[in-house]
Amino acid sequence: MRRKTLAALIGGLYSLPAQAQGPAILEEVIVTATRVPTPEAVAPHAIEVHTRAQIGRSGATSLYEYLAHYSSVVVMPSFGNRHTPKLDLRGYGLGEGYQNIVVTVDGYRLNNIDLLPQWLAAIPLQAIERIEIVKGSGSVLYGDGAMAGGIHIVTRTPEGVRLAASAGNHGARTLTGAAAVQAGPLRIAASGLNDHVDGYAEPDMTGHRDRSDNRVWRGELELKPMEAFAINLAASSARIDTRYPGPLTQAEFDANPAQNSGNTYNHQKLDADLWRAGVIWSLAPGWRLTFHHTREDKRSEYRAPWPYASDYDYTSDDLALQYRSAAFDLTFGGQRFEGERIGMGDRTHKDNSGVYVQALYRWGETTLSAGTRREWVDYAYAPTVGARLAASHRLHAWDLGLNVRLSPRLSLFANLDRAFQAPDIDRFFAFDFGTGSTIFNGFIVPARATTLTLGATRTSESHRMRLAAFYAKLKDEIYFNPVTFTNTNLDRTHKYGLELQDTWRLSPAWTARLNYTYTRAVIDRENDGGGAYDGKDLPGVPRHGVVLGLDWQPAAHWRLSLNQTWRSSAYALEDFGNTLAQRQRPYRSTDLALRYQHGAFEWSAAVENLFAQANGLWVKDDAIYPVNFTRNWRLGLKANF
């Protein structure tokens, strides 16, 4: 019955574009994640682009909230922590999916060298110009960890002065600002964010709420002494102080997801300081050289209930030489990353070095792409007491793409990608419950994936549709075995699915949106499970995901947006045998946003989770982390001068 209803809904929505009348025009979408600006209609891979206008209409106040409710990415707090959420694309699972996605900001990777997820809270949503979600591709340009694809964020270039403030229930309040000054060849810009919430749950045993404070600032300087040459300097700082609840039993969750179950909330402080220097040099007609050097210092400190701190020191270099012509683009590049984590009693390194070549050829209505990458990964573990350990890998990736424009409105594309994931440094260690200490787990092998994507793009002035089907074959997918408490590999797995993104400009006043995903992730063989996992579904992967949206602009200055997010149930994160009594329940959220624009000012009102659906993250039986279980509202004001 549910499948028939969904089919009828999709079929009904497809009939809507024929009814659109009047000058209803959608903006053209340009993809830049491949380093070569390419119209979405001719891109030789699956892509999902979210523009600044779409982000502004959503009413979302954070990158976490926008990705969770307005994209096809599956996003959930990491065991209650929204600032470093878990991510999943194409069925890699909420448990490990974030390690199979490369997340970048203006080309700089946010992925960590251990099990800590990407710090999305350090990216103010108001500073984002565009979000490009590349699926099943990107291994050549981004290397390690791009098996599912990438989430590539392009920040805005501030102009003039921009201020924004909002406040809501649960003590939520946010203040952002940005300003830029141009003086001849010199341009200076600065931006900042101050975000606070008192908490959504009841106080814990020590009287503390799940309170959160997030402060971010960024400064930029660009010197352009001549048209062909520019120097960029940037620095940023993020300070996050958050408390988040522990797990509940299912009975407790059903009775009141805001209770604390006698827990002391996790108290974590995250600090990150980054500076970056870059050069862009147009050497000759068609040739351009870019170089960026980045240094990042981070600290993760757990203050309660079990104090522990880690310091991170990351250094990276990115060099690319690009040739562009009317028919042919060629990019040669090299990247180097040195990552060190200083723990309480050890220093651990993961260092990556890669070289690549990527080509794009346009011949009439046909676009071809091809690329290859070689990467070296080195590990070093130096404890204060004990023997030093080391390991290394040599890895290879390649990517082939094709797009054929059958007509001005219809194009077909295909992409075949070979990718890899080198283990993070935490994979080499396990916890011995007998002695209560950390022991060496053993060096495990990298994961490899070969992904085939076939799709079609249909565009017109009032309608944009992108449909893709994919199949991924994996060897040695990395996971944590909850039975043996070891990090190891799933010997053979495969994934397949369907992705549909559709936008209809029904009339100058009405726009409808649909983002649907169907995903299967299957464990073919796993020797460590003694056959118990063979043929089972990978846990934490919902089969269906739907994001439905409707935008209404009744007058020039007014816009109302309604959004519905739904994801189907799945096996709990640790249920690799598909035998636990409790499953991940469906996720539901209805969101409403109203905006009024008058001159330089914009007033807004937004409601998240309108019907107060109680959502949660099921790890195993009676281990549930409440997620988005309250109705949240905000009132805001923006000004641009």
C-alpha cells in the first residue's frame, strides 16, 4: 500500500509541469566541485546542488539542520552531539558513513584522522554560497575516503555589511555578521557567528541542561596587484562548548524522550584554529596555477563524565596546474596532508600524499571525463611507554564519465569510479574490557569500492529533474564488530539504489520540490561473523528517504516554504546480524518558514518539527539517543547594507 501511494505521488507530481503557465524560470545550476565550472545538465556524474537562495528559503539555522531536512544526506547527531553529526550517502550506514564521505570547505578537507566526525558546526550556514553533493564520484580529485562521494561547500564572498539575528524557544539565539572593504587591489573581509541554546532535555544528575554555545569568526585578505595574479590569506577560529544526553531505554524514550535516565550529560569542548595562504596565477591564455597551504590546530576535550583530551595538528598543501580551452580541460595536481593526534600518553600520525590527473573533453553534444590518482598513506604510533608501530599503503583510484545531450532538454550520463578508504588511526586499537585498557587491534587493510552510476537529466525553464541508479561493489568495507569489540573488515558487500531530485516552477508563485532515495546495502560475506552476517542488510541504512517541499510567493516581498522529511525504518547501528528486537524507527519532521523582504531588511519566522515528532537514534536494544523530539520556533531579522 505504501509503495502504491508513493508511486501515485511521484506520478501526480510529474504531471504538474505541464500545467505551469507564465514566465516561471529556474536559475541555471553550475557545478564547481570538479575544479572545472560545468552546467549541471552536462555533468558526467550524479550531483545535487543547493544554492544560497534555496538555503535562505529553508528557514534552517545550521548546516546540520539544512542537510538533515533539505538534502538526500542522512544526518543524525553522533550519539547525541549535533555539532559533529553522523552522515550517510548511498548506504554506507550511519555508523561508518561519515568516513566514506569527503567534506570540504572551499577545497579544504574537514575529515579527521580518527573516529571523530567532521565538525559541521564550525561552518555558519549564513556564510555558505552553495552546497554541492557529488555521489559515487570524486576519488581522483579528493582521494582517501571518497567512496560514497563528497559534500563540497563553497562560502560566500561578503559584500558591504550583513547582519542577522534570531531567537526562539529553548533559549535559542543566534547572531551573525559579515563585512567587506575594497581599497584598490586590496580586499578585506570578516565574519562571525555566536549561537546559543539552553537545551531541549531535562537537567542531568548534576543539574546541567544539554546547553550549547558555538562561536565562530573568520577573516580574509585578498591582494590582486594585477588581473592575472592574486594572493589570498584567511584565518578562522571556532569554539564549541556542548553538553548532550546519553541513551534511554525504549520504555523511557516512549514515556518522555526529554528525561535523562539518571545520566550525567557528556560535556565536550571543541576548539579549532585555522589559517590558509594561497596563490592564483594565470600563467598564459588557458593556463592557471593554484596553490594553497593550510595549517589547522584542533582540540577535543571531554570534561564529563570521563575526562579525556586530544590535540590535533594538521598541515596540508594543494597544488594544481590547469589548462582550459573550448573543447578540452586538463588538470594536474598534487596534495599532501600530515595529521597528528596527541593523546594522553601517545602520538599518532596519518599522512597522505597524492598525485592525480583529470581530463574533460567536449565534442559536440558529448562530454567525456577521465582521471587517475595514486596515493601513499603512512601511519606511525609512538606511545610514551612501549614499542613504536608503523604501516603504509599505496592506493589507486580512477574515474570515467560520459554525458550525452540528446536534446536541449534531455541528457544521459554514466560514471564509473574506483575509490578507496584508508583506515583512520582509531581502527588500530580496541578496548579490553577485561583489563579496562586500550590494546593494539592490528593494522587492517584499506577498503575499496567500484561504483557504476547511470542517470538522466531533464531541464526546461520551469522544470529540472535528475534521476540516477547506482551499483557499488566493495571489498574490505571497514567496520567495528560490536560482538568481538574489534575493528575489522567486511569481506564482500554491495550497494544499489535509485535517486530522484525534481524541482517544478509551477507558476511565478508556486515551486514544488521532491528528493527521493531508495537504497539497499547488503553484506555478502564476512568471515569474522562465522557466516551470521552473510546476506544480511548493513545496519543503519533506511531503504527509503523522501524530502517534499512547496514554496509559495503570494506577493513580491513574501515567501512561505513548507517541507516534509521522512526516512523509513532500519536496523539498529550495531545489529549486523539483523536479529535485535528493536529497530531504528522512521524519522519524521515537518518544517515551516515564512519570510518578508522589504528593502535591505528581511523578517522571518520558522517552525522546525511542527508536529513534535519524537525521533531517535537506535544503537541497539534499549540504547536510544533522542533526536529532534521537540517543536522549535524562531523569529529572525536580517539586514544588508
